Amino acid sequence: MVEVEEDSQLGFESEEEDSELSDGELEAAFEKGLLKPGLNVPQEEPKKAVNNVDGLKQCLADFKKTLPWVERLDLTNVPAADIVAKAEGRQITPGEEINAEDDFQREMYFYRQAQATVLEALPKLLKLQIPTRRPEDYFAEMAKTDQHMQKIRQKLILKQTAMEKSEKAKKLREQRKYGKKVQVEVLQKRQKEKKAMMSAVKKYQKGMTDKLDFLEGDQEKGKKDSAMPKTQMNKRGPNAKRKFKDQKFGFGGKKKGSKWNTKESFNDVSGFRAKVAHGKGGKQSGKGKKQKGSKRPGKEARRKMKGRK
């Protein structure tokens, strides 16, 4: 409580000192004559508007130029007729007020005014033989020089080329990465198959198994063929072995007694050959027999013959 009272007393003393200083400054300013009677905040005096008509006319005459209309191209006219209002059957007077808050109405007013200006200006331009359409081979002068645009074009080409190179390099990296991955997978698969084959061979050598799985590929293929549906096998047709057997032994029908004589075959003598039957035809020496060549020498004889050379 004592500290609070002391702080409050110190505050009062500081305020009194400030007020004494301010009062002293005011007294000194008053003695010097710096203080004047009146308001504390001075008010600005109103400006006098000068309407110098003669001076304005003189300035207008100085910069005014009498030029033909084709050099000025200025027109002052009222908006064209409102086609939408006519179609709706509404009557609109030229002096009708436009609602500035209505965006559509305001923009339509600007459009009608531009339309009226074009309808008035085009006949004047045609009368003065001034072309109003741009030729097909006309190129407007650009704000930037051709050299500057050429630099921009080269820069864009370089940027595009760099992007293409970057994309190409990215694709090549992806392809190499994928190719390396496939290569590693193939090598791993081969190593796995080789390991399995060596393990199977070792088991076969030790008598732990009586067959080798990697040698049963043809058998599995035959099983797969036998597991195929009959319709698919019929489409492929019989193999050469089946065809030969069918041609030799026949196919279908009665098998027993198929080579026995019948009455018709017994009476049929069209294939009888008297010379062959009685042995008068003679033997054809060497025909139909395979000529036996010289016997190949043995391994030891061949080794000796090779040593003589």
C-alpha cells in the first residue's frame, strides 16, 4: 500500500512539472509576440475561382488545328434504334433515361451508340474512297521489333528443345530401369531352375527318387494333349502313325476275317501272272535289295590307321 501511494505522488509531481514547462513555453511565446488571438487551428481561406474567358479562348486558338474530317474521325450522334424494343412492341424515345445501375441496359446503350457511329461513318469513308477492310496479306506493325521477337522465338525453341531432351532422357532412364529389372528377374529365374535341376539330379544319384522332373517335359506335353477335348483333337486330325495303320489294317467295320477269300475274290483272276506263278519271269538280280557296303573298321584299327599317317 505504501508503494502505491508513493507511485501516485510521483505521477502527480511529473504532471505538474510538464504543465509548468508548457505554461512557461506559452508565456515565452506570448512575450515574443508569437501568440495571436483567434482559433487554435487556422482555417484555410476559400480559393477564388478565376474564369478567364479571353485567356481560355486564346489558349484554344493556339493549339487548335483546322484539319479535314478524315484526319479527325470524330462523330457525335445519338444511339441507334433499339431493335429488341421494336421486336417487343415497346416505344422508346431518344431522350429516355438509362438506369446506370443496370449493367445490361448500360452496355446495350453503348452498343447502340457505336452502331449509330458505324452507320454514319461508313458512307463517309466510302465516299472518300478510303478502304474499310484490311487486306488478307496485311501485317500490322508490332510494338516490338523483329529482332526482339526473333530472340524470343529462339529462346522459346531452346526451352522446348530442352524440355524434349529432358522427357526423352526420363523415358530412357525408365526403360533402362525396367529392362534391368526384367534382366534380373530372368537371371533369378534361371538360377532357380538350375538349382532345382541340380538338386533333382543329386537326389536321383543318391537313389532318393526314381525319376527326373525336368526330363518329363515331353510326357507332360503328351498328357496335356490327351487332356484336350476330343473336338479339338478331331480338328487337328490324326497323326502320321495313325494314318499309316489305318491304311495298312483298315479303319472301322469288321476286323476278324477281313483277309479271307470270298467267292468273288476266288473267281477274280485278273491279277494272275503265269510267268510269275511258274517261275519263268526270272529274278531281278540286285533289285530291291540293299547293297551291303564295306564294314567299318573297329576303334583300335582306326586308331592305328590314324597313327600311321
